[in-house]
Amino acid sequence: MARLLQAPPKFHPSEWDIANKMQCASTESQKSRSERVIAESRRLRDEIEKTTQKTQSDVNKKIEQRRDEIKFWKQELDNKLEQIVHETEVLLTFKTRLEKSLESCKEPLDIAQKCLLNRQRRAGIDLVHDEVEQELVKEAEVLQGVIALLERTLEQTNEQIRLNRSAKYNLEMDLKDKFTALMIDDYCASLTNNTPDIRYADNALKIEGNFVSPKDWTDFSNINVEKAEKQRNNSLALRALIDGILSQTASDMRKQRETVNVAFRNRVKEVKDAKNKLETLLAMVMDETASQEKNIAALKKAIADKEGPVKVAQTRLEARNHRPNVELCYDTVQYRLTNEVQEITKNIQRQLKDTLAQAETELKALSRRQLSLEEEIQVKENTLYIDEVLCMQMRESVSINNF
């Protein structure tokens, strides 16, 4: 019990003095180290603050530069989009012109083919491969060539419209991305150290998506602009081509139409002249037929008129044959009566009847000639009806317009 209550050991005064000095020295040393840490901390804070502010300022500038770059390319894309949209709209009007021009070719071609078909109904010698038919065939070929050219041009126009719209789509997608990127960078530019909704982002440094280099970024938009410009230039060239084709084809069709019409007018005049000549010949033949009929009637009358003299002469001869005996003399009277009978019989048989037969033959020939002329006139009337009424009147409805 006495040991448990033993007093702690006593230190020597010198030890006490040394312990106090050590405390003082240790405190002074700690204070000095703390002061150095504080000074270093202040310097480090100031340096980091300046670095942070400088870095943040540089980032702000970079964001602003990036926004300017995006705005520049957005403006370029907007301008090119406006141009390609306008060009496509104009090209669509040219497509409409092509379609109307193509549609307008169908009626002239149909009429040309109907004219050729109608003219196959010409009869006889009038079924001739004349200038009208040659020009109608050429007109049909011209129209078919124009239709084929317009169809190819329309296909080319449709393809160019598709390419224009493809370029427009690429521009719109690029613009959409640029708009989104600009909105994001505008948001980033608006952020400050005091913005309420700033926060830590654990995955901020993690790269997501396929990052591209600035050059690739610039090249992408530049390619879209260049493609759009190329298609716009192609579209401009195509429009100039369409203008030329529409003008030239309309000119060619009008020229050929007029050539055919002139050929029709000339042919109608030729047929009318031929018909008039035939009608003149017919009138002449009919006059001649009437004259020949009168001649035949006169010949028949002349033959009939000779029956009396023949009967008289023959009666006289028969009566004188009954003279008695020596009175039956071949005297001058007998001689002349015999000659009279022979003469009249000869004249009737060899001249009047032969002439009558010849006249009747000529009358039949005239009748055949009349029938032939009437048939030929009918052929000409049929030709005139086909060319002047059916074809020329039908062609009056043909109108070649510039679209």
C-alpha cells in the first residue's frame, strides 16, 4: 500500500530548464514551418488562380472563336441551301415546261399518222407516193424524234432534281448539326463560375462518339457546299440546255408543219387542176358523143333513105325483065339501072353501113372514155376530200407553242 502511494520522481532543475528551452525551440520551429507553408500556400493560390483565370479566359476565347467558325459555316450553308432550293424550284418549272411540250407533241403526231392513214384511201393512180406523203412521213419522224429527245431530257431533269434534293438534304443535316453545336457552345459561353446550375461531371473527360479533327470538320461542310454548288451549276447548264431544246424542237416542228401544209396546198391545187382538165375533157367527150350520136342517126337515116331508090331501080329492072322477045334489049336504060342498083347497094353496104359501124365503134369508145373520165374525176374528188377536207381541216387544229 505504501508503494502504491509513492510520489512521482522529481526532476533536476537543469532538466526542467532544458525541457522549457526545448519547448520554446520546438514551438519556434513549428511556427516557422507553418509560416513557410502559409506563404507557399498564398503563392500557390495566387499562381493557380491566375493560371485558372488565364486558362478559363483562353477557353472562353476558343469557344467564341469556335462559335464564329460555326456561324461562318452556318451562313455559308444557309446561303448555299437557299440557292439550291431556289434552283430546284426553277428547275421544277422547267420540268413542267418539258412535260407540257411533250404532251403537246402527241396531237400533231396523231394527226400526221391519221393523215397518212387517210391518204391510204386514195384510189387508182392517185395512190401515189407524192411530196405530201414524203413530208408527212418526215413530219412523223421529226415528231417521234422530238418526243424521244424530250423524254430523255425529262429523265435527265428528274435525275438532276434528285441530285439537287440530295445536296439540299446534306446541307440541311449539316445545318441542323451546326445549329445544335452552336446552341451548345452558346450555352457553354454563357456559363460563369457563379452560374447556378454548374456541377461536377464524373464522365466529363470520357470521350464519347467519333471525334473528328478540325480539318475533317471543315472539309465536311466544305464538301457539302462544293457538292451543292456543283449540282447548282449542273442545274443551270441543264436549264440552258432545256431552253435550247424547247426552242429548237418547236422551231423544227413548226417548220415541218408548214412544209407539209405547203405540200398539201400545192397537191390540192394540182389535183384541182387535173380534175378541171378531166372535167373539160369529159365535157368535150360528151359533146363529141352527142355529135357522134347525131352522126349515127344521120347515117341510119341515109341508109333508110336509100331504100326507096333501090326499090325503084330494082322494081324497074324486074319490070323490064318482062319485055317481050327482042325488046328484051340490054339498052342504055338497062345498063344505067343495073349500075344504079349496084352503085346504091355499094354505097349503102361499103360506105354508109361501114361508116355506121365505125361510128358506132367510136361511140362505144367515147362511152368508155366518158366512163373512164368520170371514174378518174371521182378519184380526184375522193383525193380532194381526203386531202382538203379530212387532212387539211384536221391539221388546222395543230398549234405548236413555245413552252
